[in-house]
Amino acid sequence: MSGPSKYQPTSAIGKWFHERLPIVAFAKDHAMDFPTPKNLNYWWTFGGILAVMLVVQIITGVVLVMHYTPHVDLAFASVEHIMRDVNYGWLMRYLHMNGASMFFIAVYIHMFRGMYYGSYKAPREVLWMIGVIIYLIMMATAFMGYVLPWGQMSFWGAKVITNLFSAIPFVGDYVTTWLWGGYSVDNPTLNRFFSLHYLLPFVLAGIVFLHIWALHVPGNNNPTGISVKGPQDTVPFHPYYTMKDGFAIVVFFIFYGLFVFYGPNYLGDAVNYVPANPLSTPAHIKPEWYYLPFYAILRSIPDKLFGVLAMFSSILILLFLPWLDTSRVRSGKYRPIFKLEFWVFAAVCVALGFIGSRPPDPTYVMWGQILTVYYFGHFIILLPLMGLLETPKPLPSSISDDVLAKSAMAK
Amino acid sequence: MSKRESFGSICPTFDEGEAIVSAAVENDVNRRDFLFLATGAVAGVGAALTAWPFIYQMNPDAAVLALASIEVDLSSVAEGQEVILKWRGNPVFVRHRGQAEIDAAKAVKMGDLKDPVARNANIKDGLDATDENRVVGGKEQFLIMMAVCTHLGCVPLGDSGEFAVVQGNTKTGGWFCPCHGSQYDTAGRIRKGPAPQNLAVPPYKYLSDTKIQIG
């Protein structure tokens, strides 16, 4: 936020309050007056969509907890009770269940937008890294939530994921026993996952606050990637972006609603409607769609420890992205080679997701390996090299000039 | 900036006066610094000690540790049959092997094994993973082991995989893990895929010729 606050309390009580807690000024400065680049496109609305989805998940989650029982003998039945007996229980659960998927759709678009427009580059490295941490916590939260209905996929997903930690040399077995509170995934595991699943969204809300704080120090990146040079490049957040984000949220809710009302189980796995059985693994176990690319990477490596390391590195490498990309031009719009490679990378991520959904047959495993090599090659080889080798296109002199040039062309 | 340069005014404040005294006595490190560090260290150790119960409470509780052992009557398991029992929350395979499975397991050279260690809780640690060392009391026909894939804990499928004994169209013995494709031979030893170890043999003993106690 540049310049002094524009908030001037008018009433006596407003003035009295402002001198004691300037929260209204804070809200006005950051949610209304905040100078925002005037050329943000719809890819920039996913931040707001994500904030709304977090609120939706918390509200529907709090309601579900009023009817759910976290016990191995009762959990599955209590979820069915929510579906059949509780007033609007089906709606709350389908909103929550599909809300998780919508949350991930939005976060993936948000992340790829950041990658395409170089939003992770200086001075926004910390903003990006906080975002990666949010993503990690989201994954942990969603995983633990998926365990709660105690279906077959809940149980075996929990078993496989917690077993990842048994790959840690020497202490792996102690770590898994500690995580489980027993010798296998069982009632203590379900109870602690329930506790943490309730806690973590509030932790997320706190970190989201830091994310927005880190955003409001340099301000938003924008499709040109060039920095704001003055007031002519910006518009106040309200009403311009409250309206644009609001419209995007409504459209996103229509998309969300289509799943909730017309295909509530489309994104889930039918096997999770079978109660958990610790004695029998389903023939084909796979995680929820949003983990599939990482699952494919895990399976590509025929060694337990290295497979697990590769999977965790494939996410943690994002923390280093600001330093792996050597190009000083932020926006992919002005980077002819990167622009093509970006879409290849995006396709590789989707293809990895497809491989992750298939059984571990040799052909799929081989393709998984090729794609895994490309995934890491993108970060470790291609990004540093492209920045050095490619000649970027000329950048516009300012955001304002770029906008005016476009509208002149349109005429 | 050294303390002496800060004498802007003729009359030093109380803080400045105190700083002059301690700086004169002990140069840079004074008693107060020591007290700060010592207090901080005590607080840090206290915090770490307090954290421990909060971390340790997640380990298996007394009810989980008070494990009932289970008894199994092997006479009800026919040759070629495999039953899955639950012990300590985990599935256990009890397999009555046929001669062909035992012969196939014995024919394997130690050098071909991915994990050459027996992984048998009933014998000394680190012994070779020979077929004999995978069972207890020389009763080769009964292979008893955890039905927990050593990769990520799924239950492997019996009578399947590349290391089963093939007779015509049927496979006997051998296990295949449906999760990530690990393959175990007719003695439950890992032969192919991401799993690092042979299927673990739990502690068990023969109570009579046909009865065992696991745990």
C-alpha cells in the first residue's frame, strides 16, 4: 500500500474507535482502495475463488462435524446417516466433498497462472513460497478428510500414504507407528486425523492472511509482467476487482453446482462406498484425482526410498522455482520459447495424472518414467537454460501503454 | 556506535549511565548478557521438555499395546489353501504350501534375491532368506507371514504374479501386490518391484503339531 490511508472517520464514534483500533482503515486500504494493476485478466480471479472455497469448506465442514462420529465402527454409518437422515445432510456432504475438488481445480489454475506470468519472480519470491506451503497443507488436509468416511479407499489410501514415511532410513518404522498410534491404520489414526482435519483449515486461513500480506507489499503482478509505474497503471480494488472477482466466483459456483447436483460422485471413487476392510486391498487403489501426478511419479521409481523422495521433491522443487528460472522477463507472453515449453509442461502434468490413474502395467510405468524425467527436467534443465538462451520480445513501456495499444488495435 | 560516542548531552540518562558502568567493568559481555542467555536456555529446555508429552502421546497407548495373541488351528487349512487372519490390526497369511511351491522356493539361488535376509522374527537377525529360514520348526508346508506389502502396506494377492508356480492355466503360490506391482515368490520373498524387503514372518510358535500361537 503506497501513501497514507485515505480513511477519515466521519462520526465521533468512528473517530474514537479508529484511534483505538484502526481496523476499518486497514480494511479500507487493503480490501477497497488497494491499487491494483488495471489489466488483470480472468486468470487472476482464482485467488478470490480460493478464498471463498476455503470459507465454503470450513462452513460445510463445521456442519458435517455436528453429525459425524469419528470411530472405526461408526464412521461409515454416520456418513450414510448424514446422507439419508440429516436434513440437507446430502447437500452439506456433497458440497464439502466436491468442494475439495473445486478447491484443487482452482489452486492448480492459480499456480499455473503464476508460472505462466512469472508471478514467483522478484520481488514476489516469499509470496510464491507461502503459496507452496498453503498447497502442501491443503494436500495434507484433503488427505485426512478423505480418510474420515472410513470406506475402502479411505483406509487403503491412509495406509499407503502413511507408509510413505516408513521409507525414512532407520527411524521409518517408529515414525509410522507414531503416526498410526498402533501397528496399523486403526481407530487412533482415525481420531487424530479427524482432529487435524478440523484444525488445519484454520491454520490455512492464518497462512492465507500471510499470503495476502506478502501480496500487498509489492502489489499484484499482471499479464505484462512489468511493474506498476504510477497511478495511471492501477485502479482501486473496489469496485473494479470486487466486481470482476465476484462475477468469476458466480461462474465458478455454477460449475461447482453442476457437480454437486448432477454428478456428485463423478470425481470420487465408487469403492469408497464399501466400508473399510483391513484384510483386503481393493484390486485397484488410487488416490483422489488431485494427487495423481505425484502418485505416478512415486510409482515410476522401482525403489521405495527413492520413489518417496522423488514424490516429495516433485512438490518441494516448487519452493526453488524463483531461482531456477533465470529469465529476467516475468511474463511468458514475451518469452517465445518458454511460452511453448510451458504448455508442454502443463500437458506433461496432465499426462502424469492420467498415468497415475492407471494400474501399474509395464507400458504405463514406462510412460510414467519418461514423463517424470521431463517433469524434473523442466525445472532443473529447461527453465535455467531457456532464460539464458532465448531472446525475449520487446516489453511495453508501461501497463498503461500496453492497454492503450491494445484498445487502439481493436479500433 | 560505541557507548562513549553516545554522550551527546552533558547529563547522561539513567540507561546511558548504567551502560557506562557495565561497559567499563566488563567491556562488551556483561552480567546481564549472561543472565539473558541463561534464562533463555532454561526456558528453551523447559519448552522442549513440555513438548515431549504432547509428541509422545501419539504413540500406541496401553490398550493397543496389551495385545492379545491369536491361536490358529492349522488342520483346518487344506493344502494349497490360504487364509488371512487379523493380528495387531494387520492381516496375516497362513498358507499351506504344496510340494511344488516348496521346491520352487528352494531352487532359487541366494544371489537372485533382492532381499537376502530371512526377516523372520523367530530366528536370529540377519540370517539368509533360505526357504527353511522363512518357516518355523522345519514345517515347510506352513508359511506364515504378514500380509503387508513391505512397500506401502497393501495386502498382496495370493496365487498370482510372475513367481508363482505355473501348472497349465493355474498359478499356485507367489504374491502380487495390486498397488504398485511388487512380486513375491512362493516363500514370500521380494523378487521384483518397489518393495524393499521380504514379507515379514511374525513371532509364532507351535503349541501342538497343528496349532500355532501368533504373538
